[in-house]
Amino acid sequence: MRNLFLLFFCTFLLNKTMAQNNNTDVHSFAQPQKAYITHLNLNLEADFDNKILKGKATLEYKNIAQTSQIHLDTRDLDILQITQNNQPIKFQLTEPKEYLGQALIIDINPQLNQGTLTIEYQTHPQAAALQWLTPEQTAGKKNPFLFTQSQAILARTWVPCQDSPGIRFTYTATIKTPKNLMAVMSAQNPQIKNSEGIYQFEMKQPIPAYLLALAIGDFEFAPLGERTGVYAENNTLEKAKYEFAELENMLQLAEKLYGKYEWERYDLIVLPPSFPFGGMENPRITFATPTIIAEDRSLISLVAHELAHSWSGNLVTNATWNDFWINEGFTVYFERRIMEAMMGKSYAEMLAYLGYQDLLHTLELFGKDNPDTRLKLDLKDRDPDEGVSEIAYEKGYFFLITLEKKVGRPKFDAFLHQYFQKNAFQGMDTEKFLEYLKKELPETQTIDLNAWIYQPGLPSNFALTLPERFIEVEKQLKKWKNGTPPEKLNTQQWTTHEWLHFIEQLPAEISTDELEKLDQQFKFSQSGNAEIITQWLQITLPLSYTPAFAPAENFLMNVGRRKFLVPIYKAMLKTEQGTQKAKEIYQKARKNYHSVATNTLDKLILEQQR
Ligand SMILES: [Zn+2]
């Protein structure tokens, strides 16, 4: 998600957005059809000792319905005072609701069609968006670190705002940090530390609240290209420079596909390992997990994904979390097109097939009739985080592939190029997209759109054939099953993806002896590649393969990325001995994880009854 604009143009777009998206967001208390915010100015100090952010949020708003109150979203915030023109004004907080928080209702003048109000507040130490790391939890081990994760509805736990993806605003900020640390935001960023520890930020393009982001720590910047660079802790910076050396090239390939990059710079920040996601597409600066540093550039499709969000998500944004596939399905499609342009067709085919397998696993896990396997979700009275599954990503991707096949690639590319341009800085819901599709590509109307969008599972006629490079992997597997020893297999040219398929296809009834031999030859248990080790642990832990226990513990103690934690813990929970071990490890490791991860894992491990 990410972009830049002239101010008058922004205002025009905002009005347009509001008019178009009267789609009610069940995850926000805001009433944008009456009054909505247009600009935020933050002035915050980071207090690492008490784990709080404190200061002021000044909000500019428009009052379009002569309303006497504006509604904001908050959760776990201490509101100290609200003023307008330096005069205190009246406000109330409603009763807290689980995960939604509290509506902050502020009296405003119904006669004026715009205004500015200043909220003095501070956050709580347990604010769900904020992760305060002790020095031990960082890569460098010397200084504390703070990072935010606002998606989906956690921005309200650190900024009082209208926390709905359909409402966009520009922002400026002043952030005070301890003197030896640096701050970056989803905005124009510093590249060197300053001696006062005071940093100024500006985001000129309107963004939804979930793209508000802040990181504070002892990191440094290294340029990678004219518009690209990377921030990382000192001991990670060199590795990161190598891993992401292709970033500028990637950006140019993306622009060639679907038009100009609208956000000026594209930087990455490598966060400490407890970051719960692979990456978060904060505009101008993607927050990334260090688990994509494989030292061979084999996991950079994740960067292609976050970069692609600069168009799908940040420019054209899901209007509500029920339309999450609008962000993610398009992004996976775009990501794989970038990877195809960089690495060739046969490489992209492997990525797509691995995605297909993930999708089939998800469908099996959820059950084919589960309403959560529809592209258009219904998350009313639920935490929108529950909508995050492979469905939005992979079913969304295969839906777009189906459209591409129908009209041919050149036509589909022209369609997408125009889609991003015409709908830039606007919300997009599923129905609006379907209308747009009907108008622009009428030949797609013979596809069973209803089955793809509103029905669970996959349309019955959909299947993906095994790509060439995986056919080769399976040949080698067959040789191994027929007695060829591991060292005699032809695996020299394999990338991470071939290995993932190889491990995934190992027979269920494999013996400990056979696992050991494979492990000795291919060093799976010692792999520094997070994808490979996770795949290996998933297969071996349920078989009580004891050499896997130590690397599993090491991984779980040091990594906080939910995508890996969940399958590894699940694999452990499949045996009595593993369950015991999983509980022990979780007790020690839990403090290293972000709330986004512990929310999922508490349910999985602590509430687990065997
Ligand atoms: Zn994404």
C-alpha cells in the first residue's frame, strides 16, 4: 500500500471518495457521511521506560452535514484534553467494545463546514499496534526498538482517528525519540540520525489510517538506487544490502507493467525478528521481516508483493475489510508478474503452484462450504483479522488469472493499468469492481463471477497443472523412492521453491532413518532459510523426529512471524510429546511475539485441549 499529490487535488479526491463510498464500515465508529478528517498532525514523544507514546494529535476535519459531533475511533487511549482554538471542548467516550475500542465523540460547531481540534492523549503500554522491544529482543541487543502495525484496525490504539480504510487523510508529524535512536514513518524520511532526537515527517498523499506507521530504533540507512534504499540495524545492514540489491530494478519493472510509482521513494526497513508479518506495505517504506534474508535473494518475492501494494491497496484501497481480496488478490497477481519479469516464466509458475497448494490446504482446513472461503467476506461482529487467510490472496489471484485467460494478457494488462490510474486514491468495494469490470471487459461476463466472489470454495472447473520444474522435482523424488540415495539425486540447480515442493511431497510413512539421511545430505534442520526449515519441521515434528526439536525451539524463540509460528506449533501439537514441548517453548517465547501473533497462538496453544 502507498502515493503523491497536490493539495487541492487531494481535497477534490477526498470529496469524491466520500461520495462514492457510503458503504458502511462495520469496524469503525466514524460517520464520514457527516464529518470526516482530512489532515492529521501528530506531535508525540516515545517514552521507552514506560512504554507509552504521549503528546497531541491535531485533526483538521470537514463537516458536511451540519452535524454537532464528530466520531473518532480509539482503543486503550487516555484522552487528557481536547481543545479548539485553545479552548477546551466537550467530548465523551463510549463503553469499550472488544477489538473495536471506544467511539470518541467530540462536540463541534454545526455552523462551520470545517475546523481543527487538538487531542492531548497517551497510549497504554499494551497498545495492540505498538511493539516495544527490549534491547535483547533486537538483532543488535544494545538499544530498545519500537514498531507499529496498524492494519487492520489497530491505528486507533496509538492515534485517535477515523480508522476505516475508506477514509483518507494526509499527515505531518514530529516525533521525539531518545537521542541515540532514529525514527521513520510512512512518510518522507530522514536518512541520518540527528543529535536532538527530534524528527519531522510529511505524507502529502491521503492515506487510510491503517497505513500510519512508525518505527524507532538504532538503525542505519544504505541507498540501493536512485529512489530506493534500506534501513536496518547495523549488524544486518550489509546482508540486507546484498539481499535487496535488485530493488530499483524491481521498481522499474513494476512501473513498466502498471504505470508510474506515485509515492516518490521506495525504501525498506528490516525490523527485528518479532515482527508478526512478512511485510507491511506502509507507504514509502515497507516494514519487512528479517526472515526474508536468505542470503541468496531467493525470498524477494515478498518484497515484490509489498511493492505491488503501492498500486493495489495503497492507491486503490479495499473500501472495507470485507473487500480485503481487492487489496490482496490484485497484489499477489502483480507480485507474480514482477517475479515473472525478473526471473522468467518457469519461476513464476512455481510461485503460483505453491500458492495453489496453500489455497487447497486452506479450503480443506476451513471446509469447502465455509462462508469465510468466499472472496467477499462478512466480518460483521468479528475482528477483521479473522478475514486474513489465503482466500483473499490466492483465491483472489486465481480469479484474476481466470479473467486474464478470458481476455488475453495484453488486454488484461491495459485494463489493470487503467484501473489503477482511474481509481487512484479511492476506496474500491467488490460491487464497484464488478461494475467496472462489466463496463471495461464485457467479455468476462460469461465467467461464473458469482461462484468466484459470493460462493465458498473454488468453482468446480478450476484446477492448476503441475509446472515443469516441479515435474522435474517429482522425477527425482521417484528415483529416491526407488532406492537412489539422496547424494545421487540431481538437485544442483534447485531454488528454494523446488526444495519446498520436494519436502512437501515426501511420503507420509517415511522412517526416521530415511529422514536422517535426507537431513544429512541436504541440511534441512540447519537451514537458514525460514521457508525451508518451516516446511521441514511441518513434516518431521508430527513424526516425532527428535533431531527437529532443537532447531524448532531455536526458530520459535527467535522468530515472531505468524506465518511460520502457526504451522510449526500446529505440527508440534500433533503428538503428546510435542504438545508438552510446544507449551514449554510458548511460555518462554511468548514475550518475544507481537499481539497479532499471540492472539492467534493463545487460542491454538493455551486453549488447546487434547
Ligand atoms: Zn499483501
